[in-house]
Amino acid sequence: MEIIVNLDVVMAMRKVSSKELAKAIGITEANLSLLKRGKVKGVRFETLAQICNYLDCQPGDILVFNKKDEV
């Protein structure tokens, strides 16, 4: 099982830069980069809500659950 982060896709569709989004939601560009690459263990609901509010999207537009067959 994995969570796929499509934040970069949504940002590109809205023509929003990493610098702009990071500043708007109050996190560093480095932390935003980690989130975009799926290199974080979790994300606070508050942060997710701020991202969705700024990008005018839903959490499901950014995060997708991919259920892989497990052995």
C-alpha cells in the first residue's frame, strides 16, 4: 500500500510555485519539497487544509491511495 502525492501536478495546473505555496501556508520550501516527493511520514490536517484552501482543491486531488497486492 502506498499514498501517491500529486501536489506538484495540482500546483502546476494552478501555476503556483513552491516558493509561493510555502510562504502562503507557513512552511519552508524544503519541507514542501519533502511533502511533494512523498518523503514525509505524515501531514497535519491543518497543513493539508491550508494547501487545499490555497490551491482551491480537495485532499483527494493531492493524495491518492494505491493499494498494491501484498504477499
